[in-house]
Amino acid sequence: MVKVVKFGGSSLASADQFKKVGNIIRAEESRRYVVPSAPGKRFSEDTKVTDMLYKCYAEAEAGKNFDKQLKAIEERYNEIIKGLGLKLSLKEQFETIKKNFESKAGKDYAASRGEYLNGIIMANYLGYEFIDAASVICFDPEGEFDGEKTNKVMADRLANVEKAVIPGFYGAMPNGEVKTFSRGGSDVTGSIVARAIKADVYENWTDVSGFLAADPRIVDNPRSIEVITYKELRELSYMGATVLHEDAIFPVRLMGIPINIRNTNSPQDNGTMIVASCHDSERDNIITGIAGKKGFCSITIEKDMMNSEVGFARKVLSALEQENISFEHLPSGIDTLSIILSEKAIEGRHDNILRILCDAVNPDSVFIEDEIALIAVVGRGMRSAKGTAARTIGAIAKADINLVMIDQGSSELNIILGVKENDLEAAIEAIYNEFRHK
């Protein structure tokens, strides 16, 4: 078995955290490829190294003296090195960083140095080979990630490397300019490495023991999710309920490689397994997870005999397309059509949007309702459980909450509900309690 292990910033914030990580890696011989993030916060009021680098580079870019800021960053790393008892000096690396800051190497270069330096320390600490991500993560001349080229370059580079540390978060364009991932950061790198070496498992270590069935800020002590499919995760991620960005899932999903979300501070916990498919429907849990997000609005169009007017929906969506507006959901009736949008998409444009829609389809009425929240109720167990939608809606009704929208996917994997924003938390709690022991 071969595993790729990625560790987040909180897992590598100090020498003590490094030691925890070292114990985890050494506990299994299969953990052969390590992807580290930059040091995160050591305590709540602390500053992440990446933020320190951004601030330091801003001073350099403005032509100001940045020696003090750069020295503070160097001290953070020296503190880790000293705490680990390593005979390692990063003096040469910091001299290079200073020169590149002075020559305006770019914000991406500045931000990437956090992972780069932590990777050097990690490789030295473990006795693994260090591989600069800039040499194996490829972006095209426009700055877009080149997945296929990266997969080949990475696979070739690691073919004869037994154990390696590859820093997360960045790569390089053809001209050698450092480029960072806009989303997902080191999680994406870990997934890319796992795909390239055809790993058996991609372990993503962070400060939580996997996914929870609901937001613990809303639901008291929600259960942990042992197994979740990529499709279920996609549905919950849409509502922002994820420890892992969906961009980090795609490379391993292509290969069917499972992802295991684990807790560095509680390595005995099994965490959550993210898999391509699961025959075990977790019969004790009809609902895998519930997530909600605010910031939506609805446009409701009413017109008699709408259903017999050929091309009606197309005209509506074409009008929105011309305004560069995408929709989230499209629930409809015989004489009504509702379009759920992000509030930001039409912010400050309400009157103009209404006018455009009136010109396009000449409706009997059209109006916009703001401050809507969407809730995703997700679970592969819903397919084999009768009455799930009725129970979900019933729980909302018992909580004296009015529904703005109901939309169930044909796959029977999810139910999307719309409520007013001030009812979101109560609605999630009501649904969770309905299925808590079911």
C-alpha cells in the first residue's frame, strides 16, 4: 500500500506539531509522499506565515524596507528547526527570497515560500527527498493548471523516488514563474501527487476529525460522517460545508482514489472516508449530511398558459445569459417559474433585470424576493427510504418555518429547500433532529 499524506497549516504551526506529524508518518511505512502547508497559527491571536509573507512582500513592492518583517518570518522557521533539534540553516534560502522580493518576483512567489521552506524542514526532519513543487506542478502560459502535463511530469519524477516531500500550494509556468493555486491550495497538490503515483489512499490531515453531519455551531454535537461519496460531498460542498475544496477532489476522483480526512491532534480517530461509490448505504443514517447557505434571492414570473408557450423558459434564461447571470435552481409550476440566483449576481440591478424579463416574455407579474437561504439535505440512503421528503418538510412545518422553495433531484440523492435567511439555523436543527436516531 502507498499513501500520500497532506498536512495543513495548523498541523505544522510549531515544533511540537511537527513532532506529532512525524509520529504519524513513521507509524505507517505506507506514508511515503508528504505534502506540507506553510505554518499556520500557533495560537488564536497568532499570524499565519503566508499572511506574514504577503505583508512583507507588500512592503517590498512599495519600495519600503522589509528587513524586519522578513526577519520575523525567518525566526518562525528557526524556532521550528531548533525545537526539532535539526542541524539545518535556511540562511541561503532567505537571502534568495530577499533578492527576489527586491526584484518584485510577484505575490504568488512570495506566498509560495511558506510551503517551500516548510517542505525543506519536513524533508530534513524525516530524511525524505525534497522535491520543489515548481519542478513538477505545471501551469500553462495563461496561468491555468495543466493537469495532464503535470501528471506525466510528476509520475516520471517520482517513479524512482521511494519517499519524498513535495510542498503544496504552488507550481510554475513554462517560463519558470511561480504560480499558486487560487483555491484549495495544498489540498490540490496532495490530490495531484496521489493521482500521479496511483496511490491507494490520499490522507488529508487537518485539525478536525473528518466531516460532521451538520454545522456544530447550529446543531449540538452532530455525529461524524464515516463514509461519504464524491457525489454527496459535491452536494454539501455547494452549500459551503466542506473541509476540503472540490478542486482538490477532481484529480483523485479520476482515478477512484479514496480520500481520508484525519485529525493530526487525534490520530486515533478514523476520520471520514471519501469514496467513489459505496454499496453500504449506512442503513442507520438515511441522511448523510445537512448544510445551508445564505445569500440567495428568487425571481418569480407568473403568466397564464405559460406551460403552452413554446420557448418560454429559454427566453427567460437567454435574457439572464445576456446579462451574464447564472441561476442556481429553477423550480416551476404550470403558470409560474421561479429562478433562484445568488444575491451578488444581481446586486444593484433589480429594476434592470425586471425590465429585461418583462421585455423578453411579457409576464402577468414578476417580482424579486431577497434574503433567501438554501438548505441541502443529502444522503444516498434516501433512495431506499420512503417518505424522506415528507418527513423533511414536516420537520420544517413543526418548527413553524415557511418554505420558499422545494427542489428534489431526480437522483434522489438530495433535497434542496429554500427558507428566509433568519430561519436557516432553526430549519437545519429541525431537520437534523428529525433524522437524528433514524
